[in-house]
Amino acid sequence: MPAAYLEAHGNGRLDESLRRSLQWMKVCTLCPRLCKVNRLENEKGYCRTGRYAVVASYGPHFGEEKPLVGKRGSGTIFFSYCNLGCVFCQNYEISHGGEGREVEPDELADIMLQLQQGGCHNINFVTPTHVIPQILEALPLAIRRGLHVPLVYNTGGYDRVSALKLLDGIVDIYMPDFKFWDPQVSGKLSDAPDYPHRAREALREMHRQVGDLRMDAGGIAEKGLLVRHLVMPGGLAGTEGVLHFIAEEISRSTYVNIMSQYHPCGEAVGSSLIGRTITSREFDDALRVAEREGLTRLDERHKHWLTFEL
Ligand code: SF4
């Protein structure tokens, strides 16, 4: 199956999305923060990213979901900064500290090509919401130099539907987190009380665009939706609500990665609320909820970071 963006490049849709996304940067409303700063003039809003994307690192990644990794890895590009403010972020230095370096479109295109030439099965944009225009700007340059592997939009889930529509027919694989069900919790831990509402809308739009995850004969993802849910200590993620929503309102055939590897990072270290890993019982409970909801396409991962209860 050819990558979606090749057709969009041919029929002018990619150019149109790029043109519109650059317009949006003038009064930035790319994400639900609606900062309205002029990023074309390098003004910075909540995400502290101006005209150009900041890249922290890139390379083949073997810790992602099985259908993305295959034998040769997922070609991850980690963007610095974020439009969420998660106090427990597992990449705190990148998302809050902004470790990394600004890259212009030509260099970003080169990075994509390097990853493809290294054998990666896809280009995996990590934390892309605030740099949609920069990705769209680099993409035609990369296509002209031979880019052809699928694109993965690997997001925290705090996205605007109208911005996602710019990516319709361009992104092949959406991989959003669905972090929290309770607005009070998302307000406290991610500085975004509207996160659950935004994530529900985003998942609906992503699924409308690409459908359930499809793989080739070798088990490598080609197109579709893959949802991540990190189980949090003390039930704070609202796992029951999240999995019920996915089953009832997205699809019971959704590919879901229920993740056990939460460990305290950043401001979570020493916290009475989230200063511990999850227990084996908490993770098993999450798996039981998935089973009850009829979600059977679960990523096969090993349990990490568990404490065992006596
Ligand atoms: S992308 Fe950045 S500047 Fe634009 S609205 Fe979101 S947080 Fe604000």
C-alpha cells in the first residue's frame, strides 16, 4: 500500500494543507491552547516553539509497538517542547527543558531520508502537534528526494480536530495517547482540564481518516489508528472510562497498547499521588477491563516497573 502523502503530493492536497497551516501560524491556533501568537515572526506561546521545529534526537527506535518496529525499527524524530504540561513526563528534559536544536525544512527532510535509508519501516513524529506546519513544509522536499515509507503521528492526544483535518490523506498512522478520563486529573497533572474532551474528539477524527490499524503480510503497520494508554497509580488515568470509550465509540478492533511502565519523573518524584510505579494488580485490572470491553487487539509487551504485592 503506497503511503497516503504520495497521492496528496501529486494532487495538490499537500500544498494546500501546507499553505493553510502556515497561515495558522500567524495567529497560532494549531492546538487547543489557542495562544494566538505570530510564530512566523518567531513569537512563542505555550509550546515555546517559534518559526522552526526543534529536534531533540532521531534514529531507529526498537521500543515502540511491534507493528511499527518490525525488524529494522521505527524511524523516530523527537520534537522538543510540547503543548501539554505533564508533571510526570517520561521525557521531561525534552518536553519541558527544550533540549535540542532548531532545524529548518531542508534538514528535517534530510533526517526523514536518513531514517528511511537506514531501513526504518516508517517515519515516527514524536510530539508533533505544535509542529504540524514544519512537518508539512519538509515533506514535499523529502518526497522529491524519494521518501515513501508511512508517516506516524505520535501524539499526546491534545489536538484540535480542525488541525488534524490538515493531515487528512497525508498521515498514514495515528498513534495518540489517551491519558486521562477525568478533567480534574488532567488539569492537575497535565495543565489541560479539557484534555479528555479534546482526546475523544481527536480519536474520532483520526479513526474517521484512517480506520482500524492494518498491517502487511509481515505484520508491519501500513495504515490506521493505534491508541496508547498508560496505567497510572491509584486509578488516576481513569482506565475504565478510556477503554469503554474506545470500545463503544471508536471500534472494538482498535489496536490498543495498555502500558505498564509508568515511573515517577520530573515533578512526580516524591509526590504522594504519583510518586510510585503501578502494582501488578493495577495492571492486571486494566487488562481485565479491556477484556470485558471486548478489546482484543492489545500490544504484546512485557510488564515493566511493577512492584509486586504480597
Ligand atoms: S501550537 Fe503552541 S503556540 Fe500554537 S496554540 Fe498550541 S501551544 Fe500555542
